[in-house]
Amino acid sequence: MSEFAIEVKDLRKTYDGTRRQPPKEALKGMDLAVPRGSVFGLLGPNGAGKSTLINILAGLVTKTGGQVTIWGFDQDRNPRQSRAAIGVMPQELNLDPFFTPRAALEVQAGLYGVPASQRRSDEILAMVGLTDKAQSYARTLSGGMRRRLLLGKALVHHPHILVLDEPTAGVDIELRQMLWHNVRRLNRQGMTIILTTHYLEEAQEMCDQIAIIDQGSVVARDSTANLLERLDARRMVIHPDGPVTTLPQADGITATRREDGTVVLSYHSRQTSADQVLSAVQAASITIRDVKTEEADLEDVFLALTQPHADNDERDRLP
């Protein structure tokens, strides 16, 4: 049995063009491997190819070329088994308004061929906090409750892999905490979680490993800790003991002023030392009341890899 829950090799997808639009190459020979039992982050800007990848994994979009293996099953040779191994909580709130939550789970389980004796509708409703709404029509549920129901539908067939596509977009704090509590519990039970999110601090906190996708290709894949280590950006935040009239200037240092009057000095530790930064501050006649340093976070990594104006040196540091 492979150590990977999902393996993607040379995956390509080209959407047909129209009279006004040329064909669009959404995935360009993508290679990706998701370890079993991990919480795996899938990040990238809008239009990077994340949704196309997820829809191919879910069997909703036909790939143009390449190989997809889900839980050891080749998607072409074993489509039913590969699809049964994965559950997807979509970003869109696509629910039948005339089904109750319990009925929606029962129908979903039936579509996957789950015998009645093996269905866990009431257990799932309790897990997502919808027991008291089990007999209410979906059209009467709030947006947060509908998102909870989408999570429940993704779990009815006991999948080995759960894909969460922007699960906390526009939800309140209570729902977000409930979702992450359930995700951690499912992961402890052995389920592999794949998360797409625009909340980078969320990915930094939740994910063991992360892949960053840009323009249909994987531009970085590593453990979250290693991704942060490889970008050696640092920030020194100076709280001056008085108004600052001149910002420090020196090679390798970028100085900006925040609204609260603090001065932020950005630099790369491999090129510039902290002593050199402090010397630039002294040369600008700034008296320091307090100082602290900040290391790069996942947002820095993401921007360095996906912004069109990111320089090649940044990309080289994060292969």
C-alpha cells in the first residue's frame, strides 16, 4: 500500500475555447503527492487551478491527460473505488431546498451504495450540530447551518480522504471553531484532510504540509515548518522615542512607517545582519524605545511565490 493518500502525475487539463476565448490550460503537467494521515494545505491565488484539481479528484471534471491515484486506486482503472475513497465539502452551498438534513444524508448515502444498516445519519448530524434541525427543510437553514450540512454529506460514505474547499469563507467564529474541532478529531482517527483556504494563518496553524499552486503548476510543496524556514525574510519593528523625520537607508534594507509611528525594517538574514540594521537606524538619528523582530509567516511565502512581480531570487529560495 502506498504511503500517499493521493498521487497526481503529469496531470493536465485544457478547457475548450470558444469564438471569443482561446482554449485555457488550467493544469500544466502537475505532480503532487499527499501523505496519508496528514492535514494538507492546497493554496494558490484565484485562477491557479485549485478548483480544477479538486473537481478532477472528485470525478466531476475529466482530465485531459496524466494519472490520478486515490487511496491506491487508479482513477481510470478503478473509478468507483477511487471516488468512494474521497469526500468533498464544496465551497458552493448546493443543497436541495426541499430536503431535510436527515433526508439529504440518507439520499447521499444511497448514492454511494451505503447499506441502510451502515448509515450514520444521526451520528453525523450530532457531530455537525444539526440534531435539532434534522427535520427542518434545508431552505430554512442559515448559511452556517447549510455549510455544516455540506460537511455531513461529505462524510456519509466513510471516506478515507476529506477535501474542504474554502470551508470557513464567510462563516462566524463559532462555526469555524466547530469545524476545526471536527477536522482535528477526524484526522486523529486516521482521515487524510485536504484544505484549501484564503486564510493563510489558518493554513499555517492547521496544516502539516502545504502545496502552493500558481498558473496550473505546483511551485512549492513541503512541510509548513520547512516552507517558513526557507524564506529567510525578517522584519525589525522599531518603536522610536520620538517622531521620525528620516527613514533609515542602507543596501538590503527596506524601511516603512506604520500608522502607529513604528518603523518596520525588512531584510534578508543571509544578506544583512541585525547589527547592520541597527547601524542604519542609528545613522538616521532614531532613538529606540523598544525593538522586536518578526520572522516570515506563510503569507510572505505565498506572496513571494505567486506575485507576478516577485523576483527570481525569492523563487529560488523556495523551489
